[in-house]
Amino acid sequence: MKRNALALAMLGVLFTAPTIARTIVEVGTEYDHYFNEVDINGKPQNYAMNNAVVPYIRFTHAPNDQSWNMWGRYFKKIYTEENLFPTGVTSGMTDRYELHAFKVDRSGDLRTRFGVGVRHNDYESDRRETEYRFYPQFDYFVNSTNQFFLNGHVYFGDSKGKRSTDKVEEDYVDWGYEAEFGLIHRLSPTALIKPTFFTEFDSFENNYDVDYWQFRLVYTQKIGRATINPFVRVGLGRDVQEKSHYDYSRWGTTMDKNYSRAGIYGNIGISGKLNFIYETYWQVEDNSYYDANAGEIKSLPDRDKFFAKVGMQYVF
């Protein structure tokens, strides 16, 4: 009920219904595939327990003058190797609901895209996470071929779950941010390149902090009704720092769990209103853990991932 009330209030306060607008609805499925490994001690690492099929539905809505826009999404995560979890029941996130809205204004060469949003994650257990997001976003148009931009958000999280030595689910307050700064350079009317730097920080109370930096590069080419976007995301460092309130021997212990990925995404126009959407990538992720008995960080096999997504998009 709280999610619904917030969504209705956000939309009612910020926007009025336009007489001429466009709505896009997308329905599809994502697939995450991990690979089981064996560490140097011969212990199996059941990474495949995170394998999942993820059906989703997404929509975007905006007036034709693009003075504001909103988008929302719901997905269900179905773990195909759930039996590999220690209890036989997944401890991972199973459902996500989110809704975001933006007001767009332009003054000369500067465009602002300020917004608010809410994202909620559910789990099989009595665990949940709700993020309240604020989007301070900008574009600066240098000329007809170059555009600088700053995307991202700051969030405050209302969470409940078992952390550190908790025996039952407790309430926690989390916070974090994402920021992506870059350049869009148009090579031609049908091609562009987008180099960016991305950073992400999450602080989970009585758990850990995550500080991640990444370089991204996307090349976009339009060919007839098709658009292809090969991309790379190179991890520059991802530090996971222990912040348990109860186990101070681990406080400040930092593990490097960097990851990088490369892939391609895009769409193929079937008609003026119907599009086929696709994405696939390969991800390589470093992994490690803190050995409390030895008092040191030890490495684990890489946790690599294959991702695929297909969907259909209809424009109303």
C-alpha cells in the first residue's frame, strides 16, 4: 500500500495528463547464467544457484513535446537451480517493482532532467528493500555533434533483513548513489560513440560498503530499421568493505570484487509500432572472502556470468 500511495502522489503532484502523448510497452525475458567452480582447496563453489529466468514488463510514457516522462517496470526472478542454495530455498531477490518520473527543461545549451523514483525488492523470506531516489541529471549541447551529460541518482533505502549476526530480520537504513559522466559524439546521422566514466557507491547498514568505478564505451550504428550497440564496461576497481556492528575484527576489511563485461544490445523494427529488443553480454568477476580463522582475505574462483535478453516493444 505504501508503494502504491507514493507512486500515485508522485505522479499526481508532478504531472498532468497530456492530450497528445506516446506510451511504449515492452514485454520480455532475461536470463542469467553462472558456472559452478571448485576452489584451490577442492571445495565446490555453487555459483549456478544464481541462474535465473526473469520475465518482465516495462513501460515508458511521455508527451510528444518531451517536457516530462515516466517509466516503470516489474520483473519476477525464477531461480532454475534453487536446490543448490544451502536450505533449498533461494535467499536472492525474487520480485522488483519500480516507478520513476522526470521533468525536462531546457535553457539555451543546457538541459536539466530532474526526477524522483521508487524501487522495491521482495524476497522469499521476511526481507525487503525500498529505495527512494532523486535524479539530478544534466545535458550540455556543445554543438550539433557533441553533447556532454551527467546521469545518475542519490537514494535512501528502507530495508529489512538479517545482517551480520542477526537472529531475526531487523530494520535498517541504507544510502548510496550512481553517477555517469560522458560524451555523446555523433559520427554521422546514423552512428555515434559514447565514452563515459561511471561510479557507484552503496552503504548497507551493519553489513558492508561497495565502491565501484568503471569506464564504459558504446558504439551505436543504425542500419535501416535495426540499431546495434556493441559495448564494453571495464571495471576500474570495486572495493567491498566490511561494516559489521558486532564483529569489529572484520570492520574495514576490504575485498576487491571487480567486474567487467562486453556485449551488444539493440532493436529491430518490425513495423512502425512494433520492435524486437535484444541484449547479450559476458561478464568476468573477481571473487574473494574473509577467512576469520586465518584473519586474512583469500581468493575464490572468478564468478563469470552469461546474460541474454529478448523482448517485444509496442508503441501506442
